[in-house]
Amino acid sequence: MKYFVVNLLLFMACLSVSCLLWAVSPVPAPTPDPATGDFTARQQAEIEYIVESYLVAHPDLLAKLSQPQLGQAVCPAARQ
């Protein structure tokens, strides 16, 4: 019984130390690609599909955005 308790205490000490080392170990943060932001390639493809499907279902939106005054009001980058 004495050896069991000693072994259990040693195991718990090792487990505690390994958990502590894991918690404080530096893990580099993933750097996002500036072109795609934080989206994976699959997520980006899904977003493109959703946007394309919406624009196909609502062609009047494209007509509105093609008007210079409205397009600039909705998208300031269109002014350039």
C-alpha cells in the first residue's frame, strides 16, 4: 500500500508539471493571409458561391450598383 501511495504521488507530480509546462509553452499564433483574411480556402469558396448565387437570384441589385451615383454611395472604393 505504501508503494502505491508513493507511486500515485509521483504520477500526480509528473502530471502537474507536464500540464504546467504545456500551459506556459509558447505556441506561435497563425498569421492570417492579408489577401484572404482568416478564411480557409474552403470557407472562401463557400462565400464566393453564396455571393454568386445571391447575385444571380437578384440581378436588379447589379443594375442598381452599376449606376455611378448609387455605386459610389454604397461602395466608397468605387470612386477611385
